Amino acid sequence: MILILGLESSCDDSAAALVTGDRQVLAEAVVGQNSAHQPYGGVVPEIAARAHVEVLPGLIRQVLDEAGVAIADLDAVAATAGPGLIGGVMVGLLAGKGVALAGGKPLIAVNHLEGHALSPRLIDGGLGFPYLLLLASGGHCQLLEVRGIGRYRRLATTIDDAAGEAFDKAAKLLGLPYPGGPAIEAMAAEGCSSAVPLPRPLVGSGEPHFSFAGLKSAVQRAVASGAYRPADIAASFQQAVVDCLIDRTRLALERSAAPTLVVAGGVAANGAIRRALQRLAEQEGRRFAVPPGWLCTDNAVMIAWAGAERLALGLTDPLEAPARARWPLDAAAETVRGAGVKA
Ligand SMILES: Nc1ncnc2c1ncn2[C@@H]1O[C@H](COP(=O)(O)OP(=O)(O)OP(=O)(O)O)[C@@H](O)[C@H]1O
Ligand SMILES: [Mg+2]
């Protein structure tokens, strides 16, 4: 059975994992850096890269020991090669190259977004192509038709902030710790989702794109007014995000014949969002798939799994493979009017 070592270091999580081609996770380890970045209210790239340097080699040793596996037993080494904070990406990719070189193993330079995109197939062996993917994470908010490994058609993207970024910014305004998603979700449970009138940017518009910057500004005004309970603001904000995601995804479903709706990325860990998308899929007569929460936020299991999928097709990379800060899944997709630099 194929055995892959996966490495992840594109943002603020250092992670290593051993995954087999028949969907077994033999070992995995993640070390987050939340406490290092918390004083700054966001990830500081320099601090993140230095932490990956210190932590990753130990994690590789740890997963190999835990699974009782030697480098010689590996079939390939899969490492995130982008997109992400370039310093961290370089650290993890170079660590992967080191193991591949030392063991004489093939390298697979994995697109982190493909890791998220294929993660549901690790859990659900019956999930075939194509599927419509809502990829909602800290850096991205896109609707993609996943047609196969390396074959993506982007239907929509955000014209400003990503959904996870919106959670993080709203949390900061509410004085909640980073990352904001889990903190807002917990606080929202104590609040009323209709208490604060907030906008639903782009809802009803003709293309299924996303926008969250105006929502963040509205949260800022609501906090500054002093007129609302923080829990009510959190609940109303979360509901506004749910409404935006559902409206936009419904439009994308109308434009795709894919039989399954999938949600992945860190924001897919949110219970309200998962439930609302499941209802939408039922209404639209589609299957629904979502990875468990631990597989939604950054991890190396999804990188190893993407490596296994690529290796099965003979898709390996040379040791010269570059680290990329930007690396869109659908390179042919046009830049959307009003969009910032996000892919
Ligand atoms: N329960 C939750 N509800 C809402 N958002 C959440 C939840 N859990 C995590 N998130 C958000 O998910 C994001 C992290 O997801 P992920 O780790 O996939 O992003 P990233 O790797 O930083 O970005 P990308 O994958 O686009 O490079 C953060 O913005 C975080 O606030
Ligand atoms: Mg991610």
C-alpha cells in the first residue's frame, strides 16, 4: 500500500502526517502558533516562518516514530508548495525536499488549496468527480467545480475579504482572540441572530461572487454604537455570513450539474454554516459532503492525501519545484472587477 509523508507550513500551523493510499491516517501532528501571534491580532509572517523552522523536523520524527515507519518505507514526500506566506512555505517545502533527497523518494509539491479541495475524498471514498466546492478559509472564498485532480473551474471568488478573514476581523472588533472563527461561533450561541441589522453584500447579484468588507465595517459601526450586546453582534454577523454563503452557493449550483455540494477550508468547521449548506443541498437535490472539523482547518493529513491522489496518477515534481506565494487552482479564471490580490 502506498505510504505518503505530508508536510504543511503555509500559514501558522506546522504539521506532519503519514497517510496511506487506502485512506488510513497512520499518524499526524499539528503545532499551532496562536499564542505567538495573538498579541498582534493576526499572523506575523516572520514569526510564523521561524516557528516552522524550529518545529517541523521534530514533527517529522514524531509521526515516523508513532507509526513505526522509516523514511525508506515511504513512497513519496508531499509538501505544501503554496499558496501562502512565502517564508513558511519555503521552510516546509525545503524540509520535504530534504527528506525526499535523503531517502531517494519522489517529491510532490502540493497546492494547499488542492489539499483542502480533495480532503472530503479522504473521508468519503464514494465521492467522485465532479463536485461543486465552496472553499472558505482564512485566505480564500471561492466556488469551484472540481472536475478531477488538478482540474478546476472557478465559478466565483471574493472581491475583497475571505470568509475566514471576515470572522477574524469581526472577532478582533469584538475583542475576541485570534483565530476569530471558533470564538465568534461560541459567542454567537449566546446571542440573537436577528438583533443587529447587518448587510448581506452581493446577495441577489448576477454572478455568484462574494464580498465581506462591508459587513466588517457594519460590525465596526455596531460595536462603536454601544447599542448592542456583543453576543447579539456575533450571532447577527454569523447569520449574515451564512446568508451570503447560501445565496451565492445556490446561484453556483444553478450553473453546475455537479451532483454533490462540498464545503472545505477552515470556515467549514462552523456548525451553523455546515447545517445551512446541508439544507441547501437537500433543497437543490444534491448530495452533501463536508470533512470533519479537524480536517477543515490547516493540517498535513490533507496534504499527504493530495499527494497520494497525485502519486496514483504519476504526478510527481522535480526537486527544483518552486515555492509560490500565489497559486490559483484555476489559472485560467479571470480577475474579477473590484477584486484585490487574492486568487
Ligand atoms: N468554527 C469556525 N467558524 C468560522 N470560521 C472558522 C471556524 N474555525 C476556523 N475558522 C476560520 O478558518 C480560518 C482558518 O482556516 P484555514 O486554516 O483553512 O485558513 P488558511 O490556511 O489560513 O487560509 P488558506 O487555506 O486560504 O490559505 C480562520 O480565518 C478561522 O477564523
Ligand atoms: Mg488553509
